[in-house]
Amino acid sequence: MDSNFKTEPLRLNDLVDDLITNHGAWRVVRVLVANLATRRHRRPRTDHMSDHLRRDVGLPPSHPPPVLLDLRF
């Protein structure tokens, strides 16, 4: 058994206090503000994926399938 195993859940206050203790308040604030200012929600790029992979993840094919002519008489 791991001796560092804790049964009580971690609280956000405890985690933030540890960050400030280890790195300093100004550094923690600077990193938080920088991440909030530069965080962008980007869509994953799927243009490089083959049609087989696109189908596996539930996306439509990148181009429509070829039209097959009806050659019955």
C-alpha cells in the first residue's frame, strides 16, 4: 500500500495553498492570468484524416463518394 495515500478528497483551497507555497503568489497569479488571456477553444483538425478514420469517429467523408451510373438495360 502506498504510504502517501489519503482517504479524504483534495480541496481546491489546499491545492492553491500548495502552489503558492512552492512557487509564490505573484508567479501563480501571473500564470493564471496568462492562461485566461491566451486560452482559445480550437476545433480539432480533421482535414488530414482519411475517410476511414473520419467514419470511425462519426464524421462525414471529406468528399462525396463517386456517383455510380446505373448500367442496367
